[in-house]
Amino acid sequence: MRKLTVDLGRYSYPVLIGENILDQTDLLKKYINTGQVMIVTNVTIAPLYLDRVLRALGDIRAGEVIIPDGEEYKTLETMDQIVTRLLQNKFSRTCCLIALGGGVVGDITGFAAACYQRGVNYIQIPTTLLAQVDSSVGGKTAVNHQLGKNMIGAFYQPRAVISDVSVLKTLNDREIQAGLAEVIKYGLIRDPGFFAWLEKNIVRLLARDTGALVYAIEISCKNKAEVVTADEREAGERALLNLGHTFGHAIETGLGYKDWLHGEAVALGMLMAADLSCRHGWISGNDVTRITNMFSTAALPQKLPAILAAETMLDLMSVDKKARNGQMHLVLLKGIGKAFVTNDFDRIKLAETLKQFSSAAGQH
Amino acid sequence: MRKLTVDLGRYSYPVLIGENILDQTDLLKKYINTGQVMIVTNVTIAPLYLDRVLRALGDIRAGEVIIPDGEEYKTLETMDQIVTRLLQNKFSRTCCLIALGGGVVGDITGFAAACYQRGVNYIQIPTTLLAQVDSSVGGKTAVNHQLGKNMIGAFYQPRAVISDVSVLKTLNDREIQAGLAEVIKYGLIRDPGFFAWLEKNIVRLLARDTGALVYAIEISCKNKAEVVTADEREAGERALLNLGHTFGHAIETGLGYKDWLHGEAVALGMLMAADLSCRHGWISGNDVTRITNMFSTAALPQKLPAILAAETMLDLMSVDKKARNGQMHLVLLKGIGKAFVTNDFDRIKLAETLKQFSSAAGQH
């Protein structure tokens, strides 16, 4: 088992990564100091792993909230349902929530924990690759609003993150690919050596080789933990983790959080960020080719959804959280492993990038 | 103008108290560093003070969200409406909210600020005595859930609190009395000298004497600031501020947040806490008489609402946030100016207290 620490003073916590670590007696219990435990999971994950977590809890009897599966349920209403269950069970401020699922379950459970009685403990047990390498670490919690993704949320750290790679076996290929998008992201923004490793090992990862997965998850979490430690509330460096996300969130919002997975939208967003960076001369055509090849091997999208025109994308991007005083800020690249935030980019070049990736463009 | 500081490191902020300070040019603007300002107020306050605040903002053009008046609107739905307005106006993470109103407006605006894009700035301009002496200071934000008051919220500090006593002139007597309940609370929990001052000056306060009000608000805020500085997240001393609140919240929840004002419910809760403390021999009958006289002079309630039986109260009290691992904790008194938290009290005596204050008891 690998163990990293997200170092945030008295809010520090461990990230544990390994195969079948969920079955290790007392691993989970170590982070629970209450008899009031509520597991939040969804209809897909519950039949697969709920019993395993209940067994890991031993003599602690836990309640469960099983929500529908899908980003479209990451809403205030679902959060309210979790709170209702906690109140019906008379759970106090010392209770503990467990998020058992992917990014949606983790985000909404974390936000419910942040808000319930102004803050209770929670533990992340991520069950998708994307959640294991990204959303479960760093304390970003949120629900969506119909006008924008993750617009209602909190920075609120878990007590522990337990990533068991054995649960990745039940994912479908699209979910693995979408998770790899965020893995590749760490290489692109700050770890060129990791990017080079990924170029050699992407096929092993797609085949779910356990050793490759544990290594990729560890290096991803290590990168994320370093960034979060330096900048918990995203005043500076942490914003770099949003590479591809302003484009990606616009895609997700435009699709009503349906059809595309988050990682797929972010992957295309990173390609667009690379393209826009290249149009400014900040990265070489060769870098763009390496990036495009990587995403292509991972079978990630290369074009915008047909229903999203370039103008629609632009409008959706302007309400993104990375905007400041109405100015759009983007994370762009000055090389593989060198991301930066800027609002000093050419709007005409942005329009060209959006047009370049629009589905219509591909049909000519 | 009086100025206090709530000292919380990089989250420190000033509390400004005085007459007509809202009209001081540039006082409000000093705490705003953005062009994106949204004032949240309600239908009662807007016609009275909205223009005054807009004038104080000078060349900053602010938007406004006007919510219905009443505790029953302190809900996730109303918070969602505020967020909708922010998103419709494409407000970014650097925007600033202004809460112009009483405790409901302050709590919900603070919570919206805590959650919008995971946290934006906000300023409190409290317009009730209760909000000026209590809810606007200390960063407790929340909305209600149908199963419990303030069950969904955050600890989230404002950038500044601006308390203009001139706005208290338009309150009705009940609102002044309800505010005085929280003023008296500071005397009871930690400031016996202030309690003695209040015994001499309660009539001046009821008559809204400006000098007496400024002094009472300053000493109340000073006490609150000291407590919050020592214990921002209510791990210890801050819980003492909840004297009367476990009883009071049960009353408010039982009434569906209608009919009684928060201060009225808390006032009766403090009387019940004093009665229960006396039944344990922790305070003298003479202390109870002084406390009862004070609340009686302030025309605050002496009996539970007729629809709330002792058993109902007990059930409602058991889900209070002060409960820990299912154990009910109460703030009780070991003298005037000496509150403490305990779960080591006699349940039979609690039942006697609840019966003593039930309306049925008074009719025999």
C-alpha cells in the first residue's frame, strides 16, 4: 500500500492507494471516531461495493443513502435529501459521512458534509479512476446549478482518501479513458517526466495493469497534493489544475451534464488549450502532436458535440469560475509540463480554436 | 463611531457601530474591491434603506435581490435564487454580496457567499437589534431545513459589519425586545457587570436611547468577538453563546419558524435554562428572580406556545446541533455571568422544567 499526505496543518489527511486495501481489517475504522456513520453511494456502486465497505466497518452500524447515478443528480435537491436522512437519524455534529463512488458522489457527499450542521467529518472512497486521481483529493466539493457546473460548493477537506484499485476492474472502457485524461493533465501542467512515462505506458494503463495503475494514481495524487498544499483555496497555483476545464465545463453545461463524461470534456478542453497556446506561439506544433497522439491513443474525443456551436461555447465559457471581474482567464501551456493562467490571449485566436474543434469544421 | 475587530488572522474584520454611519461617504466602499456587487435584502427593508446603501456605494453600480420577509424563507430554495441572480449577472469569484437586513437576510446571504463558486466576499449591514448584537458578527451562516433550524450552513466570516443604530428607529417594539434578549445573554453567560448595567438601563434601551443602544451593542459585540476569536468553529467556549438556544430552536422548529421571533424563543429558552440550573442547585432562586425580572421588564415570553407539549419539546431538542453522538448537551448556568456546557443533568428535572413552562401548567 502507498501512502501520501495532503499537508494542510490541522486539516491534513492521508491518501491510501493499493490493491484490495478495502478488505484490510481496521483500515477504514481508523479514521472514524463515532457510531453515527452514513454511507452515500449510488444505484450502480451500491450492489458492487456497499457490502464490502459495511464489512470493513465491522461493528459500526452505518446508514446508507443511495442516490441515482449521473452528473444530472449533482444538485442542491440531492444534497437536501442526504441532509434529510441525517436529520431523520438524529445524526449530530460528530457524525461521519463516507462517499463511496465516483466524482459526483464524492463532490455531493463532501458538500453535504461541509454544510451539515456547518461541517462534519467525511471520508472519500473513490470508485472511478477519475475520482481516485483527482476529485477525491483536495477538498473541492460542490453541486451544479442549471446555469453552471460546480457553482455552489465549498473547500472542505476529507479525513482520509482510500483508493482501492481493485474497484477499477468493474469500470467500462470509457470511464478508464476519461480518468486517464486527468492523469495526463498532471503531466501537462507540471510533470514532463510523468508525461513521458505516460507516453510509454498509456497502453498498459488502458489494459488496467495493476502496477501501472497504482504508479499513475500515486504520481497523480502526489502532484495534486503538492499543489493543494501550496494553495488550498485556489488563489494561485491550484488554478493550473483547471487546464482544459473552462472549455470542458462549457461543454458539460451545454450538454446539460449528459452524454459526455467529465474527463472526456476536459480532455477535449486540454486539446483546445494546446491548440490555442500553439496559435500564440507558446508551444510548438510538435508538442501539440504529442498531446493529440496521447489523447487519441486513449480514445478521447477530438471534436465538440454537434449541438455546440463556437458562439455557444464562448458564451458558456464567460461564466466560468476562473473569470475575474468579468474577464475570462484561461489555463494555457508554455510547453509540456508548463501551464500558466492568463487573460492576455487573443480573442480572435480563441474563436479560431473553437471553430477548429467544432463538429461542423470536421465535415468540410 | 466605535470600531471593534474580530481577530481571526487573515480572516479578521472590523465591526463599526454608530449613528448615521451609513451616510459617511466611502465607509462602505472601503471594504469593496470589485465592480460586481449584489445587495440582498427583503421586501420590508428595501423601501426603507436600499436607496441609502446604493448612495453609499457611489459610482459602484450594484444589483439587488429582494427576498420575502420571514424566517420561513430562510431555505435552500431562496439561497438558490440568490445564486441564480449572481450567475445571470455573470458574477465571478471576486464579486461581493451585501446583506442588508436582519438575521434571516444575514444568514442566508452569508451562506450564499460561502457557497457561491466556493466562497466570495460579503459585508453585513444588519438592520435589527438582534442582528447587530449577534447574528452579523462571527460568521455563522445557514439556512433552515424542515426538520431543524440552521441545519445547513457554514462558518464563513464577512469582510466587515456596519451597524448603524439609526435604522433601529423603524423597528417595532417586539423586534427591539427580541434583540435585547441576545444582549442580556452576554451578561448571563460571561459578563456579570454588563448584566448589572442592563438591570439599571433596560428601560432606556426599550425607549431606544441612542447612547444606551450604542453602548449595549458595543459591549455585546465585544463579548461576541472575544468568544469567536477564541473559538471560531464552536469546539469549546463558543458553544456558550447558545444559552437558551436548544430550547429556543425547539420552539421555533415546533412553530414552523412562524409566530415567535428568534429572540423571543431564545429568551424563554434562557429562562428555562435558568430554571433547570436552579433545580440542580447550580444557581440561587434569587438569581432566577433577577433573570425573570429582566425578561419580564423587556416584555419577553414567559410560557411555551400552547401547541407545544413538553414531550414535543423534548423530541425537538434531541436533534439540536449541540447534541454529540446522540447525547443532548445543554448550556446551563452556575451563576449570572457563568455559563457552562453539560450533558450531565437530570432528565427528570428537564421534564419538570418543560412542564413548568408549558402553557397548560399556567392554566391550573
